[in-house]
Amino acid sequence: MSGNSSTVSNASWADLLSGANALRSIALAGGVALHAVNVYIVTTILPSVIQDIGGLEYYAWNTTLFVVTSIVGSALSAKLIETLGPRAAYLLAVAVFTAGSIVCALAPSMQVMLAGRSVQGLGGGILFALSYALIRLVFDAALWSRAMALVSGMWGVATLCGPAIGGVFAQTGHWRLAFWALLPVAAILALIVSFKVSGKPSTQAVSRTRLPLTTLALLVASVLAISLASLSKQWGWNLAGIALGLAIAMLIAKVDSRATRRLLPSGAYSIGTPLGALYAVMCLTVAAITTEIFVPYFLQVIHGMTPLAAGYMTAAMAAGWTLAALPSSTRTGAEANRMLRLSPVIILGSLIGLAIMTPQAAILGSAAGLTVYVVALAGVGFGIGLAWPHLLTRIFNAAPAGEETLTSSSITTVQLYAAAVTAALAGIITNSAGLADPGGVAGTQQAARWLFATFAVAPALALLLLARVTRKG
């Protein structure tokens, strides 16, 4: 364990990846990798799970519940470090994630699977947040930036490994083994942490951290209200669920604004403020990539693709994000503004293209059609990647005085909440369009057309908001 002492004045990658630091790096990067790989594994195997145990109408719930409990887990992480210490907090997170994975592996029905996914999300959310939080506790300050880069890079690793692991098990008819395969990795991480991470709680900070329990409870309730509405075949109930979810979201804004321990900084709930407008653009941008949860199912049912091929096709969205984010992050000033304005245009065009192409069963039969389709998938992520570094930078700059730390930590909360809500909305759209009833190829084609077309509204709205954001930026 190292504090703020700079014993490594000229830190290098070798310092981070050698000796005791190597094992600590494996533990922290491994925590994010375990969480991220699991996301792509489940996205890939879910069509096979549905085919085996049923529950097509709950398809989106697998993402919604996982993400919303991840938010709760992330919020709990700081308190767990303070009360249990880094080692025990990490081991608890691994234990919770492992328990959820076992429930998923043994699930006889979709209802049990969803319970397992909820537990998995809780443990994964704690792991995800701990992996970033512990960097400051286990490494010297000179190594922090490299450690951050290493941990963040695990999402790229997950993009490559997740579809492969899920696809292989799904194609051989053993999707349950995909969950069991995560357990040895969890055990290795737990073993490393047991010996290489301090178990001393941070007793000095215990009195300072109070969890925003009311806000978190309302947040979960708002997502569940929309999710429950997706189970109805009547538009009246669908709209009522959406309205209730939005009403609870408005209540969250009111409660959180008056809370002593806030979830989001001042001005976050009003698009009339620079910070609120930026958060809104972030949410609308994240909405576009939420469509990826249904892509493997569309590709397998409509186009007859294998789970492995469908998994990697879907991963093109995440690959596009990474491909655009790296060069875009170097742009400043007027160029950064252009990246921000170009982003929703690319996303909009890509989603419209997917709405047109996905329902056409023959479109992927030719090399040209396949290429155009992959470009459209990657285009969704590429558009997000163009804007993402600049959105984050402007959110940091728009932070209210004295709330800089809260602003930076709230970015993940906003991103995950947007993903959970939009996943629930995707469930309403696809179920109403006929995904489960009448189902089959025809129902899936209708669901695909409506999902991509409806979600194209999000980047269109983001484009309108960006006019003000870039002007003020």
C-alpha cells in the first residue's frame, strides 16, 4: 500500500507491471474486466438463454436490472471501503458477483435468471467502482494515470473476449458454462487481493459519508416502473408506466436537490444550466448504444447468424466508440465543437440505416450488404466516441464551485441510469412491436424496425441541445 508519497519519481509502465504492483494491477484491472466481459458474454448468449428457458418478453430486463443494481453497487463502494477496508470490500464484491453468477448458471426460468442478474449487477457495480477508487490507495501518485489507463482499457479487452466466450458456449449448447467460466477468474482475483491489498479500514472518513438511500430507492423505482410497463400489450399501460417513471425521476430531482448527501451536483437536473444540458446530451447519446442489447437476437433470428458471429457483429458498436474517442480527444476549440456537432449526425444516420437494413433478411447475404451493415453498427459507437471526450471535459469545466469531485463521480451514475432507463424503454418498444407476440421472424423484423427508428429521435434531440452547448463551450 502506498499513500501520496512519490517514491517513484519517474514512473513507467514497468513500475506498474512489476513486483507487488503487478499483482495489484491484475486485481484492479481484473475487477473491471470481470464486470465488462460479463456484460458482453450475456449480450451474446441471451438469445440462446431465451431459446432454452423462455422469457422473451423479459429480454430487456436482463440489462435493466443488471445496470440499475450496478448503480446501487457503485454508490455503496465508498462506504464499504471506509467501514470494511479495501481488502474486505473487494472480497465482498467478488462474493456477491460470484453468487449472482451461480444463480444465473443454475436458473431454471427467466425469473430466476433476472434475480441472478440483479445480484451480479450489485457485485459488479461495487467491483467497477472499487477498481477506480483503490488506485489512489494502492499505488503511488506517479502511477495513477497509467493505472487509470490500464483499468479503463479493460473495456476494450472485454469487447474482444466477451463475444468469443459467450459465442463458443452458446454455439455448443452450453450457455450455462459461460457463467461458470467467470468463477475461476473471480477466485484468482480474490486470492491476489487477500495477500496484496491492505485490510485496514479508513476510520477517519466513516462519519463523512452518508449514502443517498432515498434518492437511490427512487432511482430504482423509476426504472422498474418503466420496465413493468413493458410487460403489457396495451399502449395505455405502456404510456402510464413511462409517465410514472418520469414522474419519479422528477421527484428524484426534488429530493436530491434538498439532500445533504447528494447524488448529482447543483444544476444537474435543469437543461437550462450548462451542466444540465451537458448531462441531457450525455443521456441522449448513451440511449443510442442501448440498442446493442437486441442486436444479437435480431441477427440470429432474422439473419440466421451463429451466436459467435452475432456477438462480434454487435461488438462493432463498442469498437467504433474506441476508434473515434482516441483521435477525437486531441481536438480542442472549434475542432472540438465540430466533433460534438458531427456526433449526433453520424449516430442518427447509422440508426436510420439499421432500421432500414435489419428487417431485410437478405441484406447480409452479400459482401457489400454485410460491409454496409457493419459500418452502420460501428457508426453508432463512432458517433458517441467523437463526442464523449469533449462532453466529459465540458462537464468537468461546468462543475459548480466546491462540487468538482461530486461532478466527476456523478458521470458514471448518469451514464448508468440513462442506460437502465433506455433499456427499459427498448423493452416497451420491442414488445409492443411484436417481439414476443406474434414473435418469430415477422415479429422480430417489426421490433427491429421500430426500435432503431424510435431511438433515432435521441440523437436528433441531442443535436438541438448541442447548438446551445457548443455556443457556450
